[in-house]
Amino acid sequence: MIGATDLATVTDPLAWIVVLTFATSAILSMRESPAARYGATGAWALFAVFWALMVPHYAIEMRSIVEGVLSAAAVPGSLYVAYLIYTERRSFEVLTRAVAIMGFIYLPFEAITVIRSGSIEMVVAHVEFILRAVGVEPTVITGPDGLRSTFLFLAEDGHRLTTRVILACTGIGSISIVAGLALSVDASPRRKLLGIAMAVPIIYGLNVLRVAFIALAHGFQWFAGFQDPIFLVFGIEDPYLVSYIVADRVISQSASVLVLILITLGLLRLIPELSTVVEDVLFLLTGREYDLDL
């Protein structure tokens, strides 16, 4: 099995290649170039390769059912989009442009140390504030990344329970998705920026609450009674990890997907042009054409 570090040496540069390919296709489409179709086809095919490489990471190493299923579904989904574009059955022009914008928002947080570190430590500081507000005095220690990023609790028997905040805990993934969708459509700049200004604080605030919930659930072992099903489904043997798995991998990740969908649907009221993206997604899921008159 490829280790996380070895996988990153492949997926990190591939991610930039994928985003640049999406961006090139979007530019060609804006210029009404015949090559745009081939660029978009290649971009979505590369996207499928990227997600195929990520499936073992999410499903096996991270033990995330939600992310594992979504990344696995993204492989045939991306290939199907590539096929539809190549055969000229559907252009997916807006969705292609959205993915490019999402990548340019997210990847700097992944690649630039000062941005990544700053975002992680900001989340930690806000989670500390939340924990103190509910009467818990948190202990924060330096994590393996050299940042003040890890919450430490002690079990009754003295076992150390640590919850580390990483980039995925900052909410930048969801923020980049919503911002990418808003910026990709043909709407007035004012409404697009207003939509982003409304959505980003909501996403960030809910994300801070999510991290606080996970830290408390793990630190106080709220879900320790779910050992048998968690051991069976996730293949773990450490009883101290059960509460973390339930809080993060089951409850929080499922809720995050639902919240992201609800926020996107909420933005439709302010930016009805987003209906184009919704129509594209519905077509992929059902194979039927939709005309959402918003």
C-alpha cells in the first residue's frame, strides 16, 4: 500500500495539473474555441484519476466512510462528465469553471505553509474560546506539524486523548466549493460577493463548533459505548478511538455534507443562476433534463 507521504508526492502535483487543465478549458470556452471541448474532456478524465488515487487514502487510511464513498463515486462521475462533454451531449461549462476556481482557492492553503499554519492556528484559537465558554479549560500542545494544533485530554486511567486540528478541519474545503460555485456563474458581482460574504462566516462558524464537538466527544469519551459496531465497521481495535470515530467520521462528516447542500440551496435564492449547476448535477444523478425556473 502506498503511504500517505508517497501518495502526496503524486496527488499534490496532480492536483495542480488538474486545476490548471480545468482553468485552461474554462479560458478556451470563454473564447469560444473548439479546443475547449477537448480541454474539458481531459480535465474531467484527470479528475477521475485524482479521485481514484484518493479512494484508498480516505477509505482505508483515514477510515472515513463518507469521504471514501464520495471519492469513489467521483471516479465514474467524472468519467461520465468527460464522456458527455466529448460526445457534445452536455457542455458542463459552468461546473468546469467552478472546479477551476475551487482549486485556485483551496490549493494555496495546501501548498503555502504560512497560510496553512495560520488557518489551523486560527481555528484552534476559536475552538479554545468555545470550550472555555462551556466551562472546559482546554490544554493545547504542539502537534507533529510543529504547530499549536492539538487538544489534549486525559482519561480517568491517565490515557492521553489527543485531537489534532489539520487543514481539513479549517472548513476551507467547503468554503472553496461554495465560493467556486458562486464565482463561476454569470451573475452580478454584487450578488456573488454578497452570497460568499454570507456563506463563508456560516461555514466557518459551524466548522469551529464541529471541531469543538469532536474534541469534547473524544476527550470525554462520549460515545465509548459504541465499541462493537465501530470495531466491526471501521476495523479498529483501540477503544479510546471509538468516540472520535463516531463524532468525526460518522456524525460530523455526514452533517457537513448536509449543511453544504443546504447552504448551496440557500444561495439559490440570492444567486438563481446557480440553478445551472443544480440542473447539471440532477442530470448526472438521474439522466433526465431539468429546467429549474428560479
